[in-house]
Amino acid sequence: MDKIIYANPIKANETLQDLNQYKPLVTYDNYEEIKKIKKYAPLAGLALRIKVPNTGAMVELSSKFGASPGEAVDMILAADKAGLLVEGLSFHVGSQTTNFQNYVAAINLAANLFKEARDRGYTKMNLLDIGGGFPAPYDDSVKPFRELASLINRELDRLFPKNIQILAEPGRFLVATAAVAVSKIIGKAVRDGKLCYYINDGFITPSRESSSTTATTTSSPSSAGRRESAPSSAPPATPLMWSPWPSNCRAASSSATCSTARTSAPTAMPPRPGSTALRRPRSCT
């Protein structure tokens, strides 16, 4: 458990109770969560998740999670006053982020907050979780990961001392190219002036997250459909619809927005303070 970070800032009381015995590392981004952690998981270490730019991300997360930079240090000191140990900061620039400057802005913001915390007397932070968002190479428009890795390492080397642990959450990036989904078009219809194709694959799960794509979805008893903005003149020549990853259609009702599927994976991290293992893997490559 000392190699896992529970990176969801909002956690169930029961989950905190179960985790407490393992002295987990958990994130938080609000004052109410401090009270919950103090009551149900007082042995946990904390990482404050901060709000950072998500410009250009396929799935924007900054409106859902993250403490505003202006109140971040106040929230660190509040947790400290409650008797909890804040070990560092975390952020997420949004899923499938192709705007690499999001990382530059976020790392610089985190460095400023580390300094502000020190200036206000808090010196116990020793880790930074840079989240995920690393873009999967779905097509040639996605810049090579080595460019992002070089940029991230440069900023970390410039702004943080070597004793600060750096964590990352590469979920989609690790698995997105593992397979290709092939679906067959089983029907078509014009609805509200838009040409819709219905395919024999898809799934629907509840979510409020928005997407940058223009596709929408409807469902039928036997299949999920995908509606695409398209000229009403001619359908594609091929009856097959290929995609680099299955559609992720999220809704509690019969219609939903669609985006490239997001995958999740347990977030590995270096051993917590006190371990003799390597503290800071420097290369993202």
C-alpha cells in the first residue's frame, strides 16, 4: 500500500476506514475532505490536489477537481492544524492533453506553492504528483511523447530539488494502443438534420464529464449508436467503422456524449519516505 496513491480527492467514508490501517497516501482538495480524513483515516498522508489549466485536453478535469491556487496553502495549513501530514501536491492537466504547455504551467504553479508554503512555515512536503494526461498516439497529429518527457524533466530539474519525489499516473498512455476495435455499421437514419450511423458495439456508463468531440449517442435495445455530424449526401463507402479505441458513451439515459475511451490503472509511485529504495525516477522516457 505504500506504493499506491488514492488520487480521487473525494472518497467514501467506508473506503477511508478500510485504508487507514495501511497508512495510505490520499489526495484532497477541500476543507470538508480534511474533516473526513481526520475522522476516518487519521493515519493517512495527504497530497493537496490543485487546480491547473486543462486547455486542449480531450477530457477536462479542472472544473471537477482541484483547490484554487489562492487557497492552496491555507488548505495545507488547515490540514496540518487538524493533525494530518500533508506530504506534497498533485495536479492533473486533463486526459489526452496535446497542449504540452499545460504541464509547464502546472509545474511552475506547484513550485510557487511549495515556496509559499515554506515561507509560511510549512516544510514537510516532499513529493509532487504530476498526474496523467500523457497523450496516446491515436494519429500523426499527436506529438511524440519524448518531446513531452523532455519538457517535463527540464522543468522539474529547474524548479525542484532532487529530494522531491515525482509521481505520475500514466493510464491511457500505457494501454490505448494495445488494441483496435472494429465495428460494423448496422443501420443509418437522418435525425434532426444529421446523418446517424448505428454500430454493433458500444457501452453506456454514468458520468457528467464533457467532451471536446462533436459526436453524440443514442441507444437501441440491442446496440449503441453513434451520431456524427456529416453531409446528408453520401454515406462512407465502407460498411466498417474503425477506431483506435472503443467509444466511451457516458450517460444515465438513452442519449450521451461520446469521446475516446478513458482507461484507468492503479497509480504506482516510489516508496514513501523512510524507504531505502530509489526516491526519484528522473526520466519520463
